[in-house]
Amino acid sequence: MLKIEKNIPIPDSHPKRKFFDTIKKMKIGDSVFFESKESYLYNDKKVTSFMNALRNYQNKINRGKFGVIQRKVKNGFRIWVVQKDNDKN
């Protein structure tokens, strides 16, 4: 038999939303650091979730006005918002 429970909060089904406030505040040249023991960026779920949220914001809301660069750094990963190079031929 299943136990009926009351007043259990429903978790957010979209973890990207928790990063939205941070992403909205980021300007060109800003970066965020994620502490991680992973050696590959996409093995870290939190970093991947942030990257997806940032790219979603970049493409849908900010209309591609900035670029995103990520690098493995000591003890984790760093993600930068950079000026997008629109002068490519």
C-alpha cells in the first residue's frame, strides 16, 4: 500500500531557472566559477545546467548579443560572457 503524504513541496522541474537571476545580472567580461572534481565540463551536471541556461538566455532572450566561453581551471570550471564577434565574413 502507498503512503499518502501531505505538504511535500514540489521541486522545480526546470533547474535552469535557478540560474536565471545570476545570468540576467552578468555583463560582458563577467564570469562564474564552479568548483568541480570532474575533468570534463559536460560530466558536471551543475555546470552543464548553467551552460544550457546561459545559452538559452543568449539565444532566446538576449538575441545572441554575447558569446560564451568555458574553460577548465584549477579546481573546477569557469564560464565567461564575452563580446560576440559579429564581424565574421
